[in-house]
Amino acid sequence: MTHIATARLAMLIATAVTQPIAFAAPPRGAEVAQAEIQIGLCAPPDQIVRALELRPRGTPINVWQFDDAALTLYGRGLRLRLRVAVDGRSVLTLKVANQDCAQLDHKWVPPDEGKCEYDVYGASTAGAVSLNRSLSAKSTSDLLAGRLALAKALSPVQLGYLREVAGMWPLPPGIRELGPAQVQTYQTKGKLYDIDMSQLPNGKNYAEISRKVPRADATRTMIAMEADLARAGVERCADQSSQIVDKLRSLLR
């Protein structure tokens, strides 16, 4: 009996030693910070398509921005954007610039409704929160026709972020829809980069190439992107910070 008991004890010890240990999932703060490198392109759209051998990804969508005549939201680092698909449904996005992703209380950014990532433009890197709400075709139509107030179209999470974190509630008066810009997304061969081509109602065109990588790889990736553009002969915009505000001002006219 003693021999049997000893054998069983040895087996239990061996099992305990070899049993894999289950580790708890890392907290959200331990997740790898993501960065989106974005470079404005100032070459003609058809030249960009040829030089980079672009292929369309999906169908064009209409994109509306919301702001007042003084661009008050933009001046406070806020953007409200509505991306409308061909079936009439849309996604309403609140984007808040200059946020500290590492210190952010993640209760304000539920993973199924948004994210905090770093936007990289030229030498500038800043955290940005994006919060999304999907709208039906009817709600989208009502919003653009003025039958649905913008404040009513926002999600509770978006409203909470505006009020409690951004300190921008109520929204300033005079906010209206600006647009639409028609946006076609392209991909390079191998799906390494995305390129958004935007055409405004006045016929003005904008192009931006982007790639998402871990933040630690942002500088190296930016250098590689610039080298790829130089080899393809695609001109980068001299002022990388001006595209967004130029687009908004053009939409106001």
C-alpha cells in the first residue's frame, strides 16, 4: 500500500509540474499602441493611381463633415464625420485630437464603439480618440435633411465623451453638414498601403496615403513610405498639416 501511495503521489507531482499555467489576459493598458502614418499627396489623382499601381477597394462613399462657419469644432480638436455607403446607411464618427491614449480612462472608449490611436503627420505624433455610431438609411437621410438633430444622432458614449472629457457640450450653434466629398479608397499591390482619394463638390481633389503599425515602428515605417513614394515619383504635399483645414474651408464655400 505504501508503495502504491508513493507512486500516486509522484504522479500528482509530475502532473502539477508539467500542467501549463493559465495566465490572465493583460490589462488594456498593456495593449500595443497603434499608430497611423498619414502622408498627403499633391500629385494629380490619375498620376498617383498609375505610379503606385493602385487598385480600388470597395465602392466610393459620400463623406460629410459637421462644423460651423468659424470651424469651432476643428479649432477645439474635434471632428464630426458622416460616412454614407451606397445603400444609404452610414457611420457617424466623433474624433478628438490630442488625447493621451496611455492615460485615458477606457470606460470612455468601449472597444466595440471606438479606439485611441496615434496619428502621425510629418514630424507630428498625437493621440486621437475615435468613437463610432452606425445609423440606418432612414436616420442618415433624416440627419442630412434636418429632420434629425445632430445631438440626437450621437450615441450615449459620444455624448459622454463630449461632455465629460472634451468639455464641449452643448455643441455650438450654427453647426451644419459640409459636403459631400466623394471618397474612393485604393490599395497598393500587396495591400501594404491605403490611399483615400477625395473629390469635393467644387471639383478639388485631395489624396492621402496611410498605413497602420505599432507605434514603436512609426518612424521606420514613415521613412520606408517616403522612400517608396520617391521611387514612384509621387509628390508629397509640402505642408502636411494643411489638408484637413483646407478641405473644411473649401466645403464651407
